[in-house]
Amino acid sequence: MNKIPTDRQGSPAPSRSARLLPPRPDTPLSPEAALARKQAREQKDAQVRGVASIADMREAIRHASRGLPPLSEVPRVGVLDAVAFNAQAAKGLPFIITDLVEKWPLCALTPQDLREDFGELQVRARVGDYVNTAFATDRAMQDMPLREYLDLVADADADPGLPPYVGNLEMRALNRLCHWPAYFRKMGPPRFWLGPARTVTPLHCDYDDNIFAQIRGAKRIFLAPPHHDEFLYPREANAILFGSPFDPEAPDFDRFPLARQAALTECIVQAGELLYVPAGWYHQVRALTFSLSANRWARAQPLVLSGAAPA
């Protein structure tokens, strides 16, 4: 009989895969300590992106977006090499690349394949009202094996509430099944998003360029340009992440009257497509079917500011 490993208190020790999950949020810091941590993070973020100031970078992105033409629809283009991608991205507008992601081995896997091949992989699911607590450090999360999560959401259509959502999670076992194009000089690690229809990430913006691969299923995405944050009641989560309480799918103009002036463009990203979201663009994402997506953020000066192709 195999002995179950225990920690020093005699409780079952976490598996190696469980330990790969990001740590839970720390206990609340004092205001002074929180400010010091925020300043240190902003300094590091600026250094990584090769800019003097994250605040100045945000303002430059908003300023550049004021010269953009209106976006009536998100264009689709064929596969681009790195030089062509950078030339297109330097225009500062979102676009979708077809015929690229569909060739990834991960696209061939069904939910049943994920259950059988990766069922023991530890995941962390957003539970409860994760829309209104999307950018809170203490939002409700539940850790479980992937197999358990897939069983939990198998009948999600029968429950009118928000289905649990595995979002923004590194799942390194899946990385080898993705063939990311080298569009950015530096990229963060792949982050995976898995869940049934009706899982949603509310309106927000990241001040990093983003390539978003739709691997299985389809998602509806609303987009708004960076300078329209003045109409979207932004709230800072950190220096490179801002959320908005406005819901473009259920607009409440009594609460948010300025949002009438926000130029929102809707697109559907289908399986096998890759969406480029420029730094600073607000976006809201909803799964229309059972969906598996992955994304990577650039870790460099946004292309709309540099306009340079990779060396």
C-alpha cells in the first residue's frame, strides 16, 4: 500500500502539479507597504518594457489612439510573417489572423481528450460572481484537477448562474501542443482560458500587446479604443490593467451615461483564429460555446509606439 505524502502538520502534501498553481493572495498589507509594493512593481514593469514610466506609456497609447480611424469591423487577414505582422500591428488597430491556430496540435483535442490525457492537471477556477469581483485580489477561487472541473461544468447549461471559469492560468502541459508565432521580441508565458458557454471576462484593458488564440469553440468580443476610457469609468487594478464596470452586452446608460459615446466594435472569434488586441484597447470576452483559448502578452514597448519590426 502506497503511503500518502504529508506535510509537517500531518496533512496530505500537495502534489507537484498542485504546487505549480500560482500562490493565493497574501494577507492584506498596510497602506504604506501596499504603496511600496505598487511602486516597485511599476518600476519593474517599466524596466521590462523598456520605457521610462508606465504612466507615460499609458498616456502615449491614449494619445496615439486619438488619431485612429473608426473601427466598424475587425478585419481578417491570412497568415503573416513577423515583419508583416508588425507592420499591420503598428497601425494600432485590432485584426484577426486566419489559417494559423487551426494547425496547432491542441486544436485537434476534444474535451474528452483533455479529460483522458490531462485529467490530473491541477487548475484554479473562478467561482461565484467573478464578474463583479473580476479585479479584486480576494475573489473566490477553487482548486481542483482538470477532470473534476470538466465534470463540474458538464451540465452548465442547466444552471442559470455563472459557470465556473478556468481563466488566465498557466497550463504548461499544454504548451508543447501550441506553435506560437514569433511576433513579439519578448512574450510572457502562454495563459489558458477554459470553460463552457456563458463564461465571461468583463470589460478591461491591458497595456500590453496581446495575441489571443481561439483553440476550440467561439467567443464574442467587444472592443473599444484606448482613448475611450474617458467614457468607460476605468478602475485601476494595477499599472497595466484597468477594469470597467460598464457591460456592453447589457448597457446601463442611467448608471454610465458617458458610455453612450464609447465606440464599441463586436466580433466573433472562431476556432482556429488568432486575434491581435493592441495595448490599451478595452475588451470584453464571452464564450458562446464550450471554449478553450490561450493568449500571450508582449513584454516590450507597444508596437503602436515603436512601429519597429523584430530584430
